[in-house]
Amino acid sequence: MKKRELLTSQIAIIILLLALIRTIGELFRLQYYSSTPLLFADIKPFAIAAMMTSISLLLMLLLYFFSRYVLVTSIAIMTIMGMLAIKYYMLS
């Protein structure tokens, strides 16, 4: 059981790292395809999601080093739910 929790937490960390890279990359995509200068209101949801994800990743790594694998996976799930909430409530 411990090996499964370890593998799940490692996968969760990698998934959130990829989500962070994609969120930051979205800012550059918006800048590249925008015909007008971007305002803070345009990038605010992406900045909030990137900050939330980076803080979650830091917490997950600290918990991973202390062998709290279930908490790592739980934080990853909550972070993804938070990113989805930001996407649907702030971008619509």
C-alpha cells in the first residue's frame, strides 16, 4: 500500500508541475495573440492560478519529503479543483 501511495504522490507532483507550466505559458500565448496591450484584468485569473499552483507545489514537496503521501495527493486534487473553479468563475 505504501508503494502505491508513493507512486500516486509522485504522479500528482508531476501533473501539477505540468499544469503550472501550462498556466504560465498561457500568459505568453495571450500576449502573443493579443492585438491590444494586455491589462492586469486580462491575466488576473492566470496569475492567481499560477500562484496557487506554485504554493501548492511547494507544500506538496515539503510533505513528500516528510513521507505524507496521502496529503500530497489530497492537496493536488484540491488544487486542480481550485484551478477549475478559477477557470469557470473568473473567465466566464
